[in-house]
Amino acid sequence: MENNYETRTDCCTRCGAPLETGEKFCTKCGEPIEKTMIINNQIISQNNKKNSGLGIAAFVLSVIGFMTSCFVIGIIFDIIAFVFAIIVLKKAKSNNLKKGFAVTGITISGVSLLLCVILVLPSLLDNPIFKKTEANYIQSKGIYLLDKENTELDFTKDKLEQNENYLVVVFDIDNSTNKNWEDKFFWSEGIKLKLGENVYTEYHDSELIREFQKNSGYKNSNLDTILADSHNRLTAVFRINSVDINDDLEGTLKVDFDYQCIGKIHFTDTDIKSFKFFDDILIDVDGEDYQVARSVSKRIEYLKAMQKLFETTAYICADDVDVGAEKLVESKQVWEGTKMGGISITSKGKEPDPSFNYDYFGSPDLPKYDAEKVKKFYPEIGEKLSTFYSNFDKLYDFPLKLEVQEISDLYKENNEIISELEEFFR
């Protein structure tokens, strides 16, 4: 049914005097005459128009689009705002809607769309990734599957199903161009793994995996810029179905950056190696020396435990010299027997022992500690560790050689070294 429109006059809403057609004010009291419309036999006041929710949404989205006009996401907000505003303007008359928000929204979104084209399009056209879509900027450094049967790591918190496992890919991204790459497309697919018919995205919801990626020293996929002429080593971890790993496997790792593929890695089941510790990956990719250097981030926990053990022993000595002497011998044996032991870059993943607040674990299968290995990668850190170890060796000789003040100074210096190490690896 078509809408019927007509102007209607009645009587003054203030004094009740009769009103003539066409009058704008009451001839008796001067009150402005309220204009109404009869739409489909329903009386609707023109002075009582309402705001549209879509109109308000168009205004808000246009403002957001304007604020993000230097990113592609701004285009999305602007287009949605533009569409909402058009809908409101088309329905405004028949639904007695105010047009203010819609008109403002369509104006702002129009200007913002123009800015998006001006700011974003040139950078896309000049992006070397877009110019070299066939180039492969990535190189595999290793593909690793968790040895679930023999690992000492506890993935109970991850609730891995019987047929689930973790696959880790280490790879390099080399931006061999002379231009920085910036990822403006936050809907970019990122890193995806295809194993047979199944496709997987990266898995981050695991404390052990996050600890590995942090302490490995490798970058993760959360890069928003890859500098020109730069070398970047990354890790990607996937939670996969073990059934996918078979003799007929044809796997592909695809890396997207700035909404464009920058490379692929193709592999078969023979390219996959197993690992019991995440440390095995570091050793295979960069060698034992690198693992020793990166494990310092967890060795700090070991050093704090030794400091606490010595402190407890010193208090016992102060109360009872004979008992303290026995405890001193015991704690020295602990120090001598563990100080060069290999330590993992992660925890075991188990719930910590409430009586032992230091989250680290060692294994005879891991490379032994050597300050010289640490110095190859972090010279200053290696020197600080050498000082700590030297101080601690002296502390356990204190009954024969050191005065109380000397003991206090060495202990204080070691605490300061621990604080500096923690700050470095934070």
C-alpha cells in the first residue's frame, strides 16, 4: 500500500484555540504550530523525529575509519559506514528518521575512503612483495616432531589427545630487498601448514611452547615489520593429527606477509626429525654452544636456588657451628656436583613443588655449562657468570679464608649479578 501524506492542522496545543490551515503561529497565544503528517492514516509529528541506530552506527564507524585511514582496515569501516548511511537516508522520510548522523557519517567516510586510497595504494604498488610474487624469501632450517614416548616434558596441561602431537618448523626469512616490509593487513593469513588434506594454523595456547619460543632467541610470527636487507630466524609450532605423518606425506609450509605469499617450504616424512627436549631443536639448528648460551635464562633459577641454599646453611652455622659445618659440607657437594650440569631452556611443564620455588630442570643429555660458550654469543653475560661462579667457590671456603664482611660482600655481589641477568633475559 502506498503512503498518503498530507499536512494537518488542528488546534493549539497550548491554549486550545482553533487553528487555520497554513498558520505558523497560534493567533491567540503565539505558540508555534506543530506540523504533523498523516501516513497510512496514522498521525506522525514532524517535530518528533527519532535518531536511527544505523545512522549512529554509520557515524561511529566513519570516525573509526577516518582514524585508521592509513591502514586497509579503514576501508572496511568506511564502506560499512557508507552503506549504513545510504540505508538511513533512503528510509528517513517514510520512517520519520533524523538524517544528521547519516549525513555526517557519509561525509566522513567519503573523505576517509579518499585518504585510504591516497595513503595505502602507493605503498602496496611499491611493495617488493607485490612486485615479486614468485620470489621465495624463506628457507627451512629444520622440521621437528615431538617424541611423545620418550620426552621428559609434561604436556598434561595441554590436554593432547592420543592422536595429537606437536610439529615445530624453524625457518629463515631473508628480506634481500632494499625496502622495509610492513604488514598493514591484519587479516593476512600469516603462517599455515598443510599436511595431506589437513590445514593447520599456529598453536600458541601452551605454556611450554610460549616458553620455548621466548627462550630460544628466535622470533615468532608476530612481526609487523621486516627490515630491508635483514635476516630473521623464526619458529612456528603446530598442534597436528599424528595420522598426517606417514610415508606418503607431502607437507607445505606457506608464509604470508602483508597479505602476500613470501615463500613456501615443501617437505616429506623423511625431512622430519624427532625431539625429546626443545633444546634438541636449538642444538640441531645452531649447535650446542648456542643452547648453552640461551639456557642461561633458566640457569638463573638454578643460581637463585644455590644462593638460597647457601643462605640457609649460613644461618645454621650462626646458630650451631657443628651442625652448620655438616650442612656446609652437604651444600658444597650439591654445588660441586651440579654447577656444570646442563640445563634446559624450558621447564618440565609440571606443577611446581611448593617447597621448591625455582622453575628449572637439568639433564645429563643436555650440553654441560661452559662460560666460554656463553661469551661467544653474550660476552658481558659470560663475564658476569664467571664472576658469580668464582664468588660462589670462594664462599664455600669461608671457614678457612674469608672474614664475615668478605662473605657478605660476595653474597651481595652475586645477588646483584642475578638481578642483572634477569633484566637481560626479561
